[in-house]
Amino acid sequence: MRYQNIRKGIFKKRENRFIALVEIDGKIEKCHVKNTGRCKELLVFNAEVFVEENFSEKRKTRFSLISVIKNNKLINMDSQAPNKAVSEWIESGGLFDGVNLLKSEVKFQNSRFDFYAEKDNSRIFIEVKGVTLEENKIVRFPDAPTKRGVKHIFELCDAVKQGYNSYIIFVIQMSDVLWFEPNYQTHSEFGKALKYAENQGVIILAYSCKVGSDFMEIDKKIKIKL
């Protein structure tokens, strides 16, 4: 997936979940933050960031915060990017060949999964989780407790019992990482649910990405330690 009209900036302050103050060409601009997570380890004072400039009169802000440089590593923090990258990847045959159907935002029980796919006689649900939390090349999810995430996991298990194939894909929004693991310290219930899901037949995958200031695409399969 690609962005348009990328500009470089310096992060100054996060006013709330949705708005950050970024210095662009010497002027402080209000930028939409396309990630409602905490991201405290990313959005630090004077961090170098990249923003996308938008020219729509319907928008309240002219810029959207897309990515940040942390310890010389470029990390995409756009929470919409993983789904877009996975959609392109699946359509190009990256996950499996011969997809007959691919739909987004498909309801099952009390959840709405990111994707529903059909391949031959297989019916497939896919849930995507974007990962931005990194320490010493180890990446973890989530960066905040997620009851919704746990609910999704158990309903993917229910889908398996009803004859569907279920996938959870962790999209690591950076390159050059060692492995993925659940963030037990932040939300142990999520990690326990992942282990349960694996035992129930849910397929759990993690992929790093190629990330540039104006693009992100799925790259390498990464080892998972549950």
C-alpha cells in the first residue's frame, strides 16, 4: 500500500488520542493520529515522523501522522495500514493461491472479522492485528489491554468448530525483528487466549513488513513464541 504527499516532521506533543502537534517546515501543525493506541515508546518529544498531507476541505486537519523513526528504525503506526497491506497480499496470492472470494468486515456471531475468504471448498475467516511495540527486535501485542481482541480470538475458535478455517495474522509494521510474542505483562488474558486458539486449530501467523516513508507491504514470516 502507498501514501501520497508525504512530508517530514518533528513530533512535539500528543494532545489527545486523535491529535498530535508536529513541526513541519518550522511551523507547528495539528495532525490526525491514525492510531488510538498508547504508542508512548514511539511518540516521544522531537521524534522524527512522516505525515501525509491531505487537501480535502472536509477534513479538520491537513496532515495525518503515518510513521515514526525509533532508534534508526522506521515504524509505520497507521492502524489502517495492516488491513490494506494484507488485502493486497492475499489478492496477489501471498497467503494462499486460488482465492475465489475476499470480503472485508464480515460479521460472525458477535464479532466482525477483518476478512472472509473462500478457496476451493474452504471458508476462511481472517483477523488482522497491527504490531508497533518493539524492544530489542522483539515485537509484542497488545500495547494496551484489549477485551475486544480476546473476544475475537474465542469467536475464531467457534468458527473452527463450525467448519471454517480461522487465521490470526499479526502484521509487524517494521522490518528487522527477531520474533513475535504476546505481551503477557500488559494483558496476560490475551496471551492465554492465543495459546488456547492454537490448540483449537486457529492458524496464528506473524509477518514483518517492508516500510518506507510512503509505503508498507508484507514481507517475511516471523517466528512466534506463545
